[in-house]
Amino acid sequence: MKPTLPGARVRLCSFLLGAAVLAACSDSSDSGGNNPPEPPPPPEPELTYQADIVWTEYGIPHITAQDWGSLGYGYGYAYAQQNFCVAMKEFVRAAGESARYLGDEGNLNEDFVYKLFNSDERIERIFFDAASDKVLDLASGYAAGMNRYLRETGVDNLAEGEEGCRGAEWVREVSAADIGRLMHKAVLRGSSGPLADFATAVTPPEGVVLNLETPADSEQLIAALDRETVVAGLNFPTHETMGSNAYALGADAAQGSSGLLLGNPHFPWQGNLRWFMSHLTLGDEYNVMGATLAGLPVNTIGFNQNLAWTHTVSTGTRFTFYELELNPDNPLEYVYDGELREITAETVSAERVADDGSIETVDYTFYLSHFGPIVDLGTVSPLLGGWPNGVGTLLTYRDANLDNLRGMDQWIAMGSADDLGEFKEALRPLGIPWVNTIAADRYGDAFYGDISVVPHVSVNQYSDCIRGTLQTLLTDFGYVTMDGSDSACEWGSDEGTAEGIFGYDSLPKLETRNYGANANDSYWLANPDRLLTGFSPVIGREEVEQTLRTRQTFDQAERRLAGTDGLGEPGFNIDNLRTLLYQATNYTAQQVADDVVALCQGVEDWSAYGEGEGISLAEEACNVLAGWDKAHRLDSVGAHIFYEFWNAFNGTDNQWAVPFNPADPVNTPRQLNVADEAVANAVLQSLVEAVNRLADAGIPMDRPWGEVQYDEKNGERYGIHGGSGGFMFSAIYSPLVEGEGYTDIFTGNSYIQAVTWEESDCPDAYAILTYSQSTDPASQHYADSTALYSQSGWIDMPYCESDRDAQELRREHVEE
């Protein structure tokens, strides 16, 4: 078993003890009465960690060390200076202690799940016994660096503000085990995490005999469930909370001979999923600049001297439901291959604050099949709840990421690769939990792959093992559900890969000198000239309509390659690549806005299309839309009208004149179907509804976008360009706040990087962190990058030492 705190240890105590013994055994003088020679001073203690940190503009720490533990130490200390409380809160959650310490933010159901799946035994097995020494050293050092910051600062001097924790009782020192738990919680974000409420809603029957006779109308009742109800009830992360865009451009798509990469994750602006930029260097072994999420001790997206990579959330499934046939004589048994298996129980304990303010311990018993936890979906529909449910069965699930903490070793190997050939080999261990990987290198190669952890459900199993009304319905809604009574429906495995998941060679990928891209739709469309087909539906769907954001992703790439977008000669360079983001064009408006304006300018009596203040303001709104530049830049006037219009109108029956064509996924469907009178009426009714919403919120029709959508920090407003990723590439998500606008930005453009290479050894790299490095309102880096983003600026990323030194703000040496 590997030690939980690997690396050198301070040996001062033994030296001091030896010196004390020598002193005790010596006379005060020699035989001649002379004083003895002074004993030599004790040796300096052997240091466990040493690191150098150079801070450059916009609060980017460059950490240099000679061993992995020291690299983690410097990084943990640097991160803590800007965001200690963000990581500390996530350590509390990952330990299953949120209901005890976090008040209204606590979640007892999640606590139970993490008490079960982040137990000491599991973390020992999947982290300490399985990870490499370098990962364990890195994690131990990171924890020690955070602890140093806490000791120096004191809990009563920690950050204040919305994400602060000054004086909080839950602040404590952390360990390598805490890092492991935090990483595992992040890995389970697409599976056991969102299923917490359902795994903790299970109540077994008190008796031993069940009436398992299926109600006569149960199948009709189950079939009556609609997708919207089920998806909303299960409430898994969507592209509006976890999405991204990315381009990997090879030499054939470039104006030069090197590849280019644009990474544009759409991640939350608050909490543990905020990115943090850094540069981590360990001699010749590792030298990566990029970003990672709170509490993770290595950059998970970034670039090195010769390659760059990013991730987008993939469509792959991370778990599957199984439907169990119960034993009518014993409800704690289920049928498997004609025999009976026992449903087992495991009880965990968590603490919470009682109504009287005292701390109470609460137990919950999980019930498990050999696949995993039993779940009760009664909050989605009463038909899906109970033991048994409405069709006389139970649902259980298997989680492909449950024992997966391979990602840290994998990201280190990715960052250490010298070209895409080595990079692709680094992807083979399959530790990346729920994202696509997009990469390019100095030598003009580009790559897209959904190389993530996906249950090994073959195409044949998908066809044969989804049986009956309930399994078919849940699968059609996006939650693969199979027959749990048949061993033929067990997940398969690929040689050389962790049990139960697809291996690297079985997953979709595009290796190209042209380009690959992704904006959270299926692997199927990574390049319109090279569609990827023939893979299991658990990875994604093929020949299906793409989102408007995906279509813009490929439309602007194709026009750039043709040189028809007004940005100069054909092909990509680092400048026009960055322009694609900041031009903030609304692809959907380019498709339909002219038709909307033509319809509304023909209206003489708006009262036929609605009521309220929208009637009197509809003509003004129409005129504003007529002059709108179809973009969401700070000076764009009319963007908010279209935003609210499209929210109201999108999804109207028969809204497109040209239907989707799998042979042309980028350009179809298209053209607003104004020839259909019902669609034309819906356009006008939706416009009135949009104007009413804005009027009720006190937002004028002619207000520029930068005054409607902004981020406020320390009393200063920063206009934020970009709009909903539901209809455009540059994505920012915020609800409409009465009297203010779209000011509660919760997710969207976050850490953005654009990278290429020229003749220099230094990458030509630019980045921006939209919400800035620090969550501490007192930090100089609380708003500086936000101000730069508001001005459409970029940080010229100082990868090489000379560039780093030119941007230096301060430096420090840390050791212990």
C-alpha cells in the first residue's frame, strides 16, 4: 500500500535528540581544565517542499519546482491566496458535511451519497492504492500549500464576499485524502452526483409479500409521460450549465504550417467549477500553462511548448439504469438469469443542524443490486416511485465513473506530450470522465475525440437489451435503461481498459490536417466532410439535428476556410481565430431576424397579437430590431428584444420552411416558415410577449447590450458581450433581473485560450478569464481580467521565462 503522505519528511527531531544526548554525556571541561570545543551546530532540517512562484499580470502564478510534491505545494499556496474559500467549501461537500456546516447551501442527500462513495475505504482503494507516486505527491503538496496559507492568514482574516469564508467554523486544514475526495466528486458530476435525490428516496416495503401484478393500464400511463417532464425531473447538468466550444485546426486549415486551437469552455461563474489560470513547471518533465477547476492540483486544459488541448462536455452516457424483476415472495430479492439475487443494504451517517440549532446525526440506508444503488424516481412521476413502481419492478443503476480517479495521471501525461502522437497515447488510460478532447500541435496535426468514460453497451446490446415500455421510454428520453434480469445485458469490456467501459480504439475520433470542432453535440459532426458513424448510441446520436450553436461553430469555420466572412484571405491565423469569439454574432438572428422585421413592420393593429404594455411598444421594438446589427456586442441595440423573442418563439410547430437534412447538418433546418399563417402569428405573439417581459422588468427597447448585460464588481459595472448559447457561439447565460437586465450571470464563456506556434520555441498563446482569477473582493485580481474581457482584450500568455519576467508583478519562494 502506498503511503498517504509520500515524499521526504523533516528530520530535525532526530538531530536535536542526538545533540542533546551528546551534551548530557560531556563534562563541562576537559582534564586540563580548559573548556571543550563548541559542538558543531545541528544540520539544517531537510525540507519537504520548495517552490518558486512568479506572479504575472492578471494574477497568473508561475510555479517552478524540482519534484512533484513541491510543485503541488507551490500551486496549492498560490491558489489559496486567491480562492481558498471556494476550494474549502468543496472539500466540505466532498466529505459529506454540507448539511452540518453550509446552512441553506447544504444538501443532506448529497452528503449521504458522498459518505457512501467517498468513504475512506474507497478513496484508499481508488486513489492511494491506484494513483502514481507523482499524483500522490502532487496532491499531498497541494494540501500542504493550502494549509500553509491558512496558518499564515488565520480563519478570521480569510476572504469576505459572496464566496468568502471569514470566521467560518467549517474551515480546517486538509489532506491528500481531501484532494482525492474532491476529484472523485467532480468525476461523478455526470452520474451519481445528480442521482443523489433518487438514491436517497428509496423506502423498502415493510412486509415480505408483494402484489406484483402489473396494473392493466400501467403501460399506457407510463407511455403518457413526456420527455420534458422526465428531463426536468431528473435535472442532469445541461449545456446551459456545462457546455463548451472548441476548434482544433490543422495545417490545411491554417494560413501557416502549424496547428491552432481555440478552447471556449462554458462553465459556471461561481463556485467550485470556476477556472483558475496557472503555469506549472517541473524541469524538463512537465511545463504546462493553462487552467483547472477549484482544488484540482494540475491543469486540465492548456498548452505546452508544442501542443494545446481543451475539452467540451460530451453527449456520452456515464451510467445506465437497469430494470429489476422482483421476487414476489421476498421484495429484497430480484431475478437474474433465472435465479434469485439478494438486494443488499449499506447504512451511512451524516450530521445536520436540527431545528433547535443542535447537531444531530442522521442515518440513511442505501439498497443496492449488484449493478449499484436502487433509485426511486417518484418525484419525476408517481408511476416511477415506490417499491415496486407502477409496473411492478425496481430501477437500479451502474456508474461507469464510480471507481475512476485515473484522470490526474492522464492529464499529467497529456501535458507532458511533445506532439499529438504522444498525446493520443496519453488518452488511452481512459480517465477523462465526461468530456471530449480537442487538440492541435506545432506540426500541423489536429484531433477531436470523445475519449471519455462510457459504459460498454454495444450496438447489439442497445438493440436487444432495451425491453418493454419503461425501458424504451427512459432510453428514448436520453437515459439508457436495460433489462437487469439477463446477464447478456451486462456491460462489456475492451482489452487493456478498465472494466465495463469502451477502450480508446472503440471510441469516435477524428485525426486530421484540416479541422475538427465540437459545441456539445454528438461526435457525429466533428467535421462536415468527415462524419463519424457506426458507434454505440450510448456515446451519442447520429444523423440528428444539431443545435444552432453547433451550426454556427461549423458555419463560421467553413466561411473562414472559403474566405467569405470578411476577415481576409482564406484560412485561420491567431488573429482571425480570436475575432470569431469577440464578434459575438447571433447566428439565429442571421437566419430569421429579417423575416421577423418584415412581418412586424406590416402590422397595423397589434391588439390582435397580445395585450399589456407590449402592444404600445411593439412598433418601437420592431423598428429597433430593424436597425440591430444581429450581434451581442456592447454597443448592439436590439439584442435583448431578440433574446426574449426567441425564448418565447423557439419550439413553435413547423417553424422552419426547410427541414433538417442529415446530408447537410450545418445548413438545415433553415428559413423561417412565414408562409404558414400559424407560424407567422406565433412570431408576432412572441414579439409582444418579449416586449411585455422587458417592459415589466423596466428595460427600454433602445438600451445598448452592454448596459443590459453586465457584471458588477465592487460597485463598478462591466458590460459583457455574448448571448445565450441556445442560439449563438459566444455564450453567456443570465436570467432577466427586474430593473437591471441580465446581470446574474451564472455560466458561459469562462477560460478562453487561443494558441498556435511560429518559428519561436515559445507558443503564440492568448487567453482570458472572464470573471477574473480571484473571488476575494479585496484582491487586485478580483475584476482586472473582467475589465479586459469587457474591452474585448486578451492576455498575451507569458509561457517563456523572458516573457514571464517582462510581465512580473512579484515573486516569492516558499518552503517547509
